[in-house]
Amino acid sequence: MMSYIKYACSQYFTWLGYIATVIGLVAVVPFDEKYNYIALVIVIACFALAFIIPFIIAMVRCKFKLITVGKSEILFEFGDLFKEKCFVITTNRYFDVSPTGEWISPNSLLGIYVNKYFPNDTEQLVSLISAELGSNVAPYEYGRTIKIKHDNKTVYLLAFTDRKKTEQPKDFYEKSLQGLFETIVNENHGEPIAIPLIGDNNNLSDSGFNSSIITFKCLMAMINSFDTRHQRSGIKLKIVALPEKRAELIKIVHSYAKS
């Protein structure tokens, strides 16, 4: 709740500017003295609405179109990644998928994905992955991305981390994201590909940032970096964040959004 209040406060003078016309009209319209209280009520209501409107927006708005430095088209939504027809799931450089807690946590995004679509048959998923990887030997490079299809879904599996987090290079995040973006731009999708807030705690355990705000900023920085180096092409993405992250993210997401 406090995050919504802070957001509403940060937008207060912007909305007050929008409503100022009404206040101006009240100021110039002549009122009989006995009805002066009506003008006072209208002015007070306008000042209150400048806070109430952004507060309600913070609580209910789910979709945003984000600004980038290049041609990429980036959408943002608070919702369920698995409702999308085409989405990205992160794994490690060995493409482990079994959510036993050894390499893949059952509470990670990958673990939830496996238990949702392959609850009793992870071997089917392993077979789909093996068919895409071919005869190459793990560990694969950071950013290696393969595409599998099942249940009317197209799923991109991204090699994002190592099994042992202490063995990850400092630039693993950049390597992984740029590898993913290269794959996506080469796929030339007509529709945006949905990605989670990669690096947040809804991904692989112990591989993310310490706040969703930092995660979002870093993800947008990677997108802008890609746009800077690929000025003739862009990527189409939809970033899907957990609904419970709304209070934490609403202000920073709005700062990147087109009005």
C-alpha cells in the first residue's frame, strides 16, 4: 500500500496540471455568494482527484508500452507468463530440467513450468531438448537458446546460469541476454515473445538481483544496449512480471512507459 501512495504522490502535480483547467474555470465562473461553498467543494475535489486517480491507476493498470533507444517494441504486463503462446524459460548451461532441488529448485520458474506441463514425464521434455541440442556436449555457452513446442506453446529455453553459481563469470547476465536477443531477432517473430523478469527471484534460485527494481532496470539496459548495436533491427518482447510485484515495480515501470 505504501508503494502505491508513494507513486500517487510522485504523480500528484502531473495530474493536478491536467485538472487545473477545471480549477481555472471555477475561478472565473461567477457564483452567487450563497453558493460559494459549491465552488469550494469543486476545488477541494480537484485537489483530491489529483491523488486518487494515480493511486487507482497504480492498483489496477496491468499493461504498458515501454520506450527504448532503438526500434525494439517492448511491452510490459503484470500477469501469468504461462498464458502466453510463446515464452522464454531460463535454465542452466547443462539444460537441466528436473526440479529435484539439486540443480533446479521446484519453486523456480523452470520448476513450476516443468511441474505444470510435464508433471509425470520429464523424460519427454528431456527428449525434446536433446533433439534440439543434437550431438553437442554440455556445458553450453551462456545465451544458448533452443526452441521446443508442446501443448500449443512455443517455448524458448535459455542457458542463463551455471550449475555452480561461483563459477559464473561477471558478465554471464549480459552474455545470456544478448544471446537470447540475437536468437529472437533472427527468428523474426511477428508477435512479441513473452519473457519473465529475467534475473528476478521468480527465476533460477540464487542467480538474480536483490530487488525487482534493479532487475527491471538491468533488463531494460540490456535491451537498449542491443538496440544501440543493432540499429537496423529490433526485437519484439513482452516482459511479464508477477502480479504481486506490482506495488514494488509500478513507479519504475511507469517511468519507462509511453503515456
